[in-house]
Amino acid sequence: MNPWPPYQRPPLSKKYVSGELDVERLLIRPRHWYGEQNVELRLRSKRVVALSPRDHALTLSDGTKLRYAQLH
């Protein structure tokens, strides 16, 4: 699993690898944004295997059940 917050892939392959772009510039949002918005990033979590929109809940492949207010 990827240990990085969401990032842009096209610049990664072009500028980051060549050393022209700092890793922080690749991120979709600054790292601090997630905490400020009360967003929990699970960067090394399991896959989602079930989703229940009616209950605002999802289940991970390890059996963990998570509730959510919004899901994007």
C-alpha cells in the first residue's frame, strides 16, 4: 500500500523523478490540510470490501467497520 497522501501522478513521472519537483508539490492537498478538515487518512490500510451508504458505513478487508459523515 502507498504510505503517501494523495498525489499527482503525471508530474511524478516527469519532474519528480528528474529532481525538478519537491515531493510536497506533488500532493493534492498539503499534509496539514487533512487534520484541519478532520479527515482521517488511512495510508496503509486494507481495501474496502463492503459499503453501506444507508448506514454511512464501510467494511475493510480485515473486518474493521468504519462510519463516515461524507465519502468522496
